Amino acid sequence: MPRPPTLALTIVHFPDGWRILSDGERWGRFGYRVDAEEAALRLAREAARAGRTVEIWVQDASGRLEGLRAA
């Protein structure tokens, strides 16, 4: 059985707050980075339950993407 493609969730800062980008879509608008991270972790848990592999990326202060480290 083929494995579903990896779901990449990317948390990016916009002028009006933080958003989650995935599969060409923008999800949510969050005032704080931590709120966007928590939402991305919830989405990741749901996707993992459905058998998908998930990567979460976060934009740092210099604009580069780094992997989200979660316990």
C-alpha cells in the first residue's frame, strides 16, 4: 500500500500576524507565534492519526525556516 505524501506545515509571519501554510492554503490568523505553533501541532496530530508523516517549519526572526522542536 503506498504511503501518503508528507504533510508540510509552515508557520510564517505576515504583517497582520502568524499563519500556517500548507498545500497552497493559508490556515488561521494568529496574533502570536506560539498560538500558530500550537495549532500546527494539533493539525499534525490529526494527520498522524490518519497515517501521514508531518513536518512543521517555522520562520525565525531573520526569515529563515527552521524545524519546530516539540516534545
